[in-house]
Amino acid sequence: MTSDPPPGVFVCPACGSTNEANIRTTLSVPVVPPDHAWDPVFELRHCADCGATIPAHLAERWAKVDVAEARRQWESMFQATSPFQPYYWLVREPPPT
Ligand SMILES: [Zn+2]
């Protein structure tokens, strides 16, 4: 297992893509309640392939986690509780009905 990109290089823990969207988000205000899994997350990365919004510490593996561990944490803690819709950063207004 030596093929993991180094820390700091985007890997989507949801789909495995290295295709990062051309935008990064830093939250300046909380978007979830204080006891929420996403409460400590302020740096976000976005996957251009599956539309997932991902905590940067997982997408870039800041704390010496490998890709498999990042995926495990994503699936166990963040995926189901995400306050962000897929491709939310592209959404500027609701689609016409
Ligand atoms: Zn993805």
C-alpha cells in the first residue's frame, strides 16, 4: 500500500477520486449545532466527481491518517451527518420548477 498520495493531496474519501473541485471553502460561522460531528470542521474540500463536501483534515489526511482510515472516518462520522448537499457549492438558486 505505497500508492497513497502524500498528506496534503486531495483524495475523496467518498469515491476515491483525486479530482478536487476548483474551489475551497473556509467556514466563518458554524453551520451545525455545537454537539454535531461537523462542529469542529471549518476547512472544507469538494470532490468534482461525486459532489461530496469533505472535511479538509480527511480529504488531505492531516493527522497521519491514510486513505483507508480517512474513508473509515468519513463513513462512520461524517457522511450520514453531512449538512451539505452534493455539489452544494455550485448551487446559487433553486432550480426552476
Ligand atoms: Zn468523490
